[in-house]
Amino acid sequence: MAKVAVRPESQVKKEKKGRRSENSTRDDKSQVKEVSSGRNATLRKSKVNGQEFPEDEVHDDPVLDNVDPGLADVDGSASDDIHEVVEESDSSEDEVTPRNTIGDVPLEWYKDEEHIGYDITGKKIKKKEKQDKLSKFLDSTDYSKSWRKIYDEYNDEEVELTKQEAKLIRRLLKGKTPHAELDPYSTYVDWFEWKDAKHPLSNAPEPKRRFIPSKWESKKVVQYVRAIREGRIKFDKPKEEPRFYLLWGDDSSLSEKTRGLSYIPPPKPKLPGHDESYNPSLEYIPTQEEINSYQLMFEEDRPKFIPKRYSSLRSVPSYENAVKESFERCLDLYLCPRARKKRINIDPESLKPKLPSRKDLKPYPITCYIEYKGHKGAVVSISTEATGQWVASGSADGTVRIWEVATGRCIRMWEFGEAVKHVAWNPLLQIPILAVSVGHDVFILDTGLGGEDEKKKVKELLHIEAPTAGEDFANTTSPVSWLLDDSLGGLRLKHPKIVSSVEWHRKGDYFSTVMPADILEIFPPLYIALLFSVGSKQAILIHQLSKKQTQRVPFKLHGLPVSSAFHPSRSIFFISTKKNVRVYDLLKQKLIKKLETGLREVSSISIHPGGDNVIVGGREGKLCWFDMDLSSQPYRVLKCHPKDITNVAFHPSYPLFASCSEDCTAYVFHGMVYSDLNQNPLIVPLEILRGHSSSNGRGVLDCKFHPRQPWLFTAGADSLIKLYCH
Amino acid sequence: MDMDGDIEQNVKRVQVRFVTNLQPPLKVPTTAIAIPSNLTRLGLSTIVNNLLKAGSSDWKPEPFDFLIDGEFVRMSLEEFLIAKGISAEKILEIEYTKAVLPRKQEDPCVHDDWVTSVDGSNPAFFLTGCYDGLGRIWKDAGMSTHVLEGHSGAVTSVSIINPRGFESADQIHVATASDDQTLRLWKFDADFHSNKTAHVNGTADHPRKVVAYKILRGHTASVKSVSMQPSGNMVCSGSWDSTINLWQTNEFDAEGDLSFVKKRKKGDAVVEPQMEGEAVSTLVGHSQCVSSVVWPQPETIYSASWDHSIRRWDIETGRDSWNMFSGKALNCLDVGGENSALIAAGASDATLRIWDPRKPGTLAPIFQFSSHSSWISTCKWHDKSWFHLLSASYDGRAMLWDLRTAWPLAVIDSHKDKVLCADWWKGDSVVSGGADSKLFIASGISVQ
């Protein structure tokens, strides 16, 4: 029994050793597998070798401590020695119990003796008293760990396996590696540099077989030769002629046959018809008149062939143009370059950009419901009051009128006697006043709308004007003199040049006036000098109503100013010249941006209520949308109008914008600006509003949105104002 | 009816029976008769007239309108039956009523300026407002009895405060709203009889001038619409400042709050103290001009606004208890029809829409009438009939509608310009005023 218990251990060990020799490079922890029962064998070896290793070196690995510390760094050949040493130093019990020294002899020899062997000093080691089976059984039932006990016959003692040892055994029994951490299938690291090896791996000479012709190939060749000789394999088979061929088949299919060259079939000559018959029906024969009329036609339009009747085929003369025509045909074939046209089948609808349906973008102005009639001349400019109850209009007949939006009634009228250029309603609700530019003057008019306190306020605002103030301004050589105009009930600002437009700041205190240098039209040679001396800076003035002050724009303009606009929320000022739009910061007094329109001539500008987008209308019917965050080039250019755009407008709250033009139409667009900076504005054309008629070659002159409804007012040269509702 | 029977044999015939709710002289025997199926309203009307003539020899022909299954016949009988899927095999019951048509056009009442508003809720007279800032009381066509003087802006809306109590009280009590941001209340003796004598004496050309007894200030923009409580104790007004104000009409109750402002002398008119009144309460909720207010029941007000919503306000709480978004700027509103619960409104387009607020969860109008070609300026329900409706439009036409057909019953085409206002008067007339400064009266409309 004792031998049986030991043998397997040693066998295991041998196997290990064998394996180790195979892949000696590996750190093989499996050999560690010494259970204490096999210890004495190793012990013996250690005695023989007599080597000693410091203990601390061995105890490095805490995990393996209990089992066999030596495993920690087993390396190659040294592993055995370490192992043994460890074994020796390992257990205190070794010193306590005297060890058997009988050596590797069959234990049977001591079977009948009272001792099991001899210890180092030569004393007999007595056999221990054996327990009877009953007490053994009782022990095993009492003691829960008894299953882990092994009887060591050699030393005649019971050894209790530790948990780790039991685990190792269990893994070994299953045929696994003893340690769970070991990965037997780890990726193989090839540590030999195969590339650029100086010497071949094998120095063996080329094998002979590489120089001997293949036996199987020669056999195959012989087979083929025989087959050819016997006629089983034939070369150049006679081509099979198709028994039937398509008599009326299209010649163009020839191109498929001739693969190499891109053969393009010549155009087919026209097949002869009935009129080319020698005896055509009478209706084919042209009358003499018709033949004469052919002579009057152009050479190219003239029919090439004039049908004639012959009673019999015999009398048909030879065709006089036969040679000429066949020559021409040959020339055609030879000289006319022909090309194969590949038609691409693309649905043109699919090329259109995907735009949302107009139905989803409602409301927007569609139909004209109300007309405001009364003006005698072209209505040049309109402006809506902040609530949308009133609309003011200025006309070329020299009048300014205020209309009630809901009924179309004119409730107030001023006469100026000179064509009105521009009207602008103060954006503040509390101050219902109107700025009107007429010739060289800008009038600030009290509309008389609103309640008592509002009227009082307006009166105060427009009254402070004293004659002394006028002198002051005269002293300071202000470009503009502020006067009180009693007849019209308002202020009058005399400008040095013709004022083309007036724009209010959103707070209703400041307003800007634009004087495009009309001198150009009168004295072209003088103009340039003036432009550089005074013109450029004086062209745009900013006035402050509460203080009755005027100041020049401190920026140098490059070009003729066309219109100006205030930013809807920040202190930014837009000036559009004929070519581009300049954006200035009024606080820092510097140029922020220059928008390159690419238009021939800018006519109008409108700022999106968000302030980051600008639309610019041009004289040639182009409308540019600028996204100022994006670039100084137009984000979109819309070429809609066949004639000049006269005005553009954004809706203050709805995502709409409109342009009106000399072609008597106004276009309404959906212009959605997203707060998400990654999303570009969405522009969808919605509606073409017609209805105005042309007068003196002019069409719609101004368009403005209702401030609160999706409605559009258009002012036409036909002296009408129209309201388009949704 | 028989004449075309022998001419065209292939014309199908239908068995019909004429029934009516009309009084006996207008009743025809209810026996079933066979008539050709290609008859239209005119043909049916001739048949009925012939039947009536057979009953009484001195019968004057009268136009009738015909209903099958509660719907007016507006095409030939055959087409109607096919369109509605009604079987022609059975005896068809055709109900007839008097055709709702203005039979008489009376002389226009000429104003100095555009007529903005009219109220005909009192059968004895009607009241108009005009752009010249005057309100006028008309006893009849062309007979102006009183002129209400005082507004400094155009009168935009008028309302008679004592419509029913007129017979008992001999005082006329009216309210006017104006562009000058005020409302004025007027009260004066309705001495039509004395006026009639004056008329006889040839002084009808000088209607009596009246001065307001109370000025209601509180709005900060033009007042657009005024409407009185059914009891007459209060009026409400909608304005461009997007609020609705409620005002006491009582002359003496709240005397403590009132202040006697000025004493004015106007020509030979009596010196009258003018009081100023302040709003009892303000209903805030609309975001744009309140274009129309109606006060059908003592505790609820309906209002329409340019902010596209119709709201129902509870007077007790001052909150809107119901809110409907219509998508268009609304110009006019009236409540009436079936159980006085339907809302008719004209928006900034050419369609007259009728909603039923009792239907929960739907915003779709139950009726849409779209024969007008421009903005609808006024819509008014007939106060007796559930079906009849009047609308006036900027296209210069006023139309009479019946809910039972999609076509207008009658078109009043007498105006040359926009019709700005219209109302029923005396139950059988339509008064309409417009931008041609005239007020037309179409009478003899037999609404049951």
C-alpha cells in the first residue's frame, strides 16, 4: 500500500521532468506539484546535494507559500535543487519527527517488523499503534477534514493535505494544469528573428527532386500526345455557321460583335418613299407653282428631290445626282465626327433639393384682400406702426397718408408738394411719430394718434426746438439744421443733399438718414473730388431726436451709400454701398465685417430680427442671403425676379421674408433661422404675389410685413397699396 | 306640372307630398302627386303656387324654398336625390318654407362718412356709428331722429343698452365706442311722437343733438367693439390695447367713484353734467387687438381677437374658461344659432366659419361658408331662427345664410364699396352700412 501511494507521485515528477526538457524555456510551474507525502524522497536528494539556499529568496511568492515556495522561480535546470532545498527548510515537523532512513527499499521488508526503519542516529523507528477500523471510521465522521488525510506508509504517519494541495490534486486528476493561473495555450512568442537571417535555417542542399522533371507531367503529356495522334483532340474546329440569320436585324448590333474598336454605326440614309417612285400617285407631284416657289426658298429648306411621273421604268433617266450624292454620303461618313452619346437616365425631380411642402409652412400671405386707394402717384414707401393698426405711405404725388389697416380708410394726409422718398414709423408705441424724407428735408411728423398723454409726450418731444438752438447748430457748422415746421406740425431737418431714406433705431430716439451723392448725376466730374472731400462721410448722418443733435458717421465709406440699417438688438450699424454691405460697431467705432454681395448694384437691405442674417436685394433681380456667422459671401443667392428688386423685408416674428420688384410681383419666402449654429438657415420660396400693374415701367416699389400678422403690404407704382393676407 | 309630362315622356317622375309648418292659408293638401324629377326650386315653387291658387283664387304667387331631409334643394330634384342617395321609389316628403329673400329695398340712409357700425336690436329704431365721430338714431329709412355728438374720433362700434325694455321705459340708452380710446354712454328721451310732429312740421332735417352723460376712459388704444350685458347694467368693450374692459352703465349707483368733470354747453342743448367712469374690471389674456366682443349670457363674454383666438370669459372669475385657436386674425364674432351656443366668426379671409364649442376636442368648424370674396366684416345670427345668419364683407355684399345649405339664400348687392357693418332689424329686415357712406335697408325677409 505504501508503495502504491508513493509511486504515482514519483511518476508525476518524472513526467514533469520530461516535459520540462521539451520546452525548457518555459517557466514551468507545474512541477511544483509535490505533495508532502513525496517529500522524503526529495529530502533525500537534498541531503545528497547538500546545497542550501537562503530561505527568504524562496518565500517570495505568497500564494504558493503553503504549497511549495520553491515553485516561485523555478528556472531551467536549477529548479530541482531549489525544490529540494525548499523541502528541507520547509517544515518544522521535519525536525520534530525522526525520519526513516531505510532508503528506497520495498517496505514489505519491514512488514513483519516492529519498526519501520531507522532514523539518522540509527535508532529504530517504532511502528505506531494502529487504530482499529471502527475508531478510524468514528474519527473520519467526527473530523470533517478527515477526507483530506493521507497515510504515509514510509514514515508511518498521517498527513493532512492543505486546501491548496487538495485543489492541485483535483486539477491533476482532471488532467488540467495544476495551477489555474497557468495558461497552457498562451500565444507563442517567436523570439527568433526569422527575417534577415544571415544564415539559412537549414543548410541542407537543394533536394534532388527539384531538378528532376515530374513523372506525372510526362505521363500526362504522353496521354495528350496519344490523344492527338488518335484524333481524340482536335484543333481549329470548323466554325458553326448559324443556319438562320436575322434578315431585318439592326446593323447597330454589329457594334457588339466588334469588341475591340468602338465602332459607331453611320447614320442610315433615308429609305425611299412613295414620292421617289418612278410613277408616284398624282398627289405627290408638285404643281408648277409649287416648283417655282421652291426657287424662292432658301437653299437649305428647298426639297432635294422633286417627284416626277414616268409612264414606264424604261423612260426613267439616269439620276443626275447619283455620283454627287454618294460622294457626299462618303464625305459625311468620313468627315463627320460621330460620338456615342450615353444618355443618363436620371429623374429630373430627384435633382431638385428636398424642400418642405408649402402647406407645412403656413401661414404666409397668399391673397390680396384690401386695397388702400387714394394716392395720385406711385407709392414709393410704406411703413407699419408697431401694433399694426396703422400703415403710413409716402407717394411721388407729394403726399404722406396714414391708413387704417383693418378697413382701408385713409385717416390722415400731409401734402409736401415734392415727391416723398421714404417714410418710417417710430418703432416705439408711445411715440406715434413719422419720419418722412422729402427732397432735401426730413420731416418728423406728429400723427396725432394715441391718447392724451401720448399726444403730450409727442408735443414735448417735437417742441423743444428753439430758435437759439438753430443758431447753435449754425455755429457748430452742423450739416443739418433743425427747424420747427408749424404748417405740418412737426420738425424739419434741412439736409445739404437729397435724402433717400430714413431709418429708426429700435429705441426710437436715434434715426439715420442716407444721402446718396446725387451730385453724380449733375456734375459727374466734380463728384469724385467731392466724394473724397466731404461726400463720403457726410452721406450718412445719425440724428438724435431727444437732444436734436446730428452727427456724421465716423466711418469712411468706399462707394456710394444706398441704404442703412440698425441692428435689431445690438449697437451695430449696417451701411450698404452699391457693391457691398459694411457692418460697423457703433460703440467701438470700427468695421466688423464687410459682406461681399457680388451684385451689380445693391438696392435694399433688411436685417433678420435675430440680427445674424441679412438679406440684400440687387438691381438685377438677385437677392442675397448672408449668414454673418458663416462667411462674408452670400449663403444663398436667389435669382427670382426678372427685373430689379426694389425692396426686401423680413417679418419681425414669423419666419418669412419678401422681396418686391419692378416686375410688378412680390415674392414671399420662408426663411427659418435656427438657434442651433450647426444648422443652416432654411429658405423656401412660398408665393408669388401679383396684382399690381406697371406704370411708367415701374412695378412694386416697397413691401413691408405687418408687425404681428403674417400679412404683407406692397406699394405699387400704380398708386395702390395692397394687403396680402394668409 | 303636367305640361312637360306629355312633351317629354322619358322624364322620370317622382311621387312627392308637400308639407309645411306655415299657417293655413299657405298650406297645400298633403296628397301625394307625381312631378317630373328634373324640376328645380323654381319649378317646385310654381307647383306649390298653383296648388295654392287652386285653393283660393285670389292667391298672389310667392317664392318658396324647399327642404328634403332638412336640406335645401339647390339643384334639380333628380340630381339632389342622386347626390344624397335618396330613393325615388318612395313618396318623397318635401317641406316648403317661404323663401328668405329681401322683397323690398328701402331708401338708403345717407351718412357724411363711412358707416362703421349698426345696431338693430330694438325694433323701434336703429343706431349707427360713423367715421365722422357721430352716432345716429334712425327711426326708419332716411329718418334720423337723434345725433350723438361728442367723440373726437371715428365711432367704431355701437350698442343699444335697453333693447327689450324700450316699450316700458321711454328712454333710449345706448353706448358707443370710438377710436379716441373712450366709450360714451348716452341716455335720452325717445320722444318719437313729438319728433313725428316735428317731422310733419318740416323740421326732420334737424335731428336732435344729444350729449353723452358718461365718458368711459381706461383703454389705451382705439376701442374696437362694444357689447352690452343682456340685463343692460354693464357693457364690455374690446380694444386695440388687447384688453376687454367691463363698465357700469348705471348712472347713479356708483356715484361715489364718478367725478363730475366738465359742464358743457352745446348749442341750445341742455347743460348736462358729464361723468367719467372707470372700468369695473379688465379681462387680460389676448395678445392683440380684440376685434369683437359679444355678451350673450349675463355671466359669459365671448371675444375674438387678431391674435387668432376666440375666448369665452367668465365674469365672476375674470378668466377665460374656453379658448380656441383658429389660425386667422378674427374680425367679427357672434353667438347664436342652436340653443344660442354656436359661434360664428369671420376671419381675415373670405370664409365664414361656425364652431360648436360644445363639441370637445375639435377645433374644426362645423360649417364653412365661402361665397364671399374678401374679408368678412360682420356676422350676425338671427335672434329668433336657429338657422339664419347674416354676413357682410369687404367685397361689397351682404349675404343671408341658412345652415341647411352651403349656398347663400340671398345676396344683398346694393353697396358700391366695402360693407363694414350689418344687422338684423325688426326680425325681417337687414340694415347694412358701408364705405360708400350709405346704409341700406332690405326688408320683407320672411324668416320664421
